[in-house]
Amino acid sequence: MEDRNYIHHEGDALDRELNALVREMEQADVIRRVVIEMLVMLASDEMLEPFAIRWVGENYNAPWPIALYGLMLLFAGVAYFILTKALIAHHGASGPEAWLSTGKPAHRFD
């Protein structure tokens, strides 16, 4: 089965450039999808957080509310980690989001 986006004639430089451009666009689409999915996951965690906090407040000795709240925090942390890696992959290590993983700003404004 042939890939529609693949250009078959790799003999000249134009075809190689077009193949590289198609591969780059496909990679950018994957990164965009990951970013959107992680933002949705973070938003859903933020929407459920008040309910979990109230449940923990009402039943502070029960194990299930504490476990749910801990899982929500874990999922938010994993989503944030994946989101930062995807943003850094998209913009590069010297991009504006590089400080998310290093803690150091990429540029100084003096």
C-alpha cells in the first residue's frame, strides 16, 4: 500500500525537499494533537478539582476521596510534563517554552 504523501522520484533536490517538508508537516500535526489533548486533560482536571476537594473536605478520613484527589494530581502532573515536552519539541530547546523544563528563562530582558 502506498503512502499518498510520499513523492516517489527522489532523483533531484526538489523532490527531496518536498519529501522533507511533508515529513515535517506530519510531525507538526502530531505535536499539535498532543498539545491539544494535554490541554483538554488539564482543563478536565481543573473542572473536577472543586468537586474532589469538597468530597475530601466532607470525608477527610475516607480512603476513596483521598485516592481520587491524588489521582487527579498525578494526572495533572503527567499532562503538564507531556505538554512541556511537546511544546519544547515544537519550538526547540531555545524557544520561549524552554524555561518550563529547566526553570531558567531563555532570554533576559535588561
